[in-house]
Amino acid sequence: TLLRLGRLEESLQAHRRTREVHARMNNPLGISGSVNNIATILFRLGRTEESLAGFQESLASARALGASHGIAVTLTNLGAVFNRLRRWKEGEEALREALAIRAETGALVATANTVLNLARSLVMQGRLSEAAPMLEEACARFESLPDPLPWIRLMDLLAALRLDCGADPVGLLAGVRDRLGQRPEFAA
């Protein structure tokens, strides 16, 4: 897609057209998803305040529709926006609500990404003692995900956190290599 190719402005225009199509079709769920996609692109473009308004609109729609997946996705995105704005309490509340919804639905990859966002937020606030066990648990829980990327991101943040807390870099690297080596796609 255009978004994955980094063609953000083109992707933004395409999603705006998609939103118009959903509006003409009177498809509120499609509109909500399109608004969420538009807000995501605005966030990537650094247009944080605009993305915040879009995510809030998408969340209100998803809640009105009772669309739990849409609610969780939008709350996770809102958490990232609030973190960028350093509005820690609102970000944490959004991410914790998203985690509760994801726990009910069993969406493992999405849950891993939400945990990662929440842990990043805690680290950015200097709440390392809260972030470390969350990351440890998440790494163990998501080690077997079919897509290794969320797990690798968790491992990366955990390694950085351990280094910040004075861990031995050589021992830490050996531990990460051992865990990566247990995955078939990284085995030597």
C-alpha cells in the first residue's frame, strides 16, 4: 500500500476518498475506520493535534457502534498521541483500556503492540520499575507469535531498559541472542 511505501500524502488523499465513499454508502463503521486511518497518517506526518481530533472522532464512532476492535485500535493510537504530547495520564488510561479489550478478544499481535506502547510510556515517565516486569511478561507471552516483529520490539525496549538500569551489555546481548536463536527464522 501507499502507507507502507512511505507515500504518506498520497495515502492520506486515498483514505480521505475512501471516507467519502463510506459516507455516501452510509457506512458508519467504514467511516470510523477511515477516520482512524487518516488520523494515523496525520500522526506519522507529525500533525499531532489533527491526528488527536481524528482519533477522538473515530473512538466516539466506534463506541457508538459497539465495535470493540475499532475501540481497541483507536485507544492504542490515542495512547501514542497522548504520549507524544506528554499527556501521560490520558495516554496510560487509553492504553490500559485498550489492553483490557484486547485481553477479551485474544488478539495477540495487537496486544503485544499495545503493551509495547504502554511500556514505552512508563519508561518515558521514568517509571522503570513498572515497565520492566510488564516487558518481561510480554516477552515471554509473545515469544511464540507467528510474526516476530512485535516480540523483537518488546525485546529491544527491554534490553534498552536493562542497559539504563546498569545491566552488563555483554551478558544482555548474549541473552537476547539466545532468545532470538530459539526462533526458527533466526536459528543459525
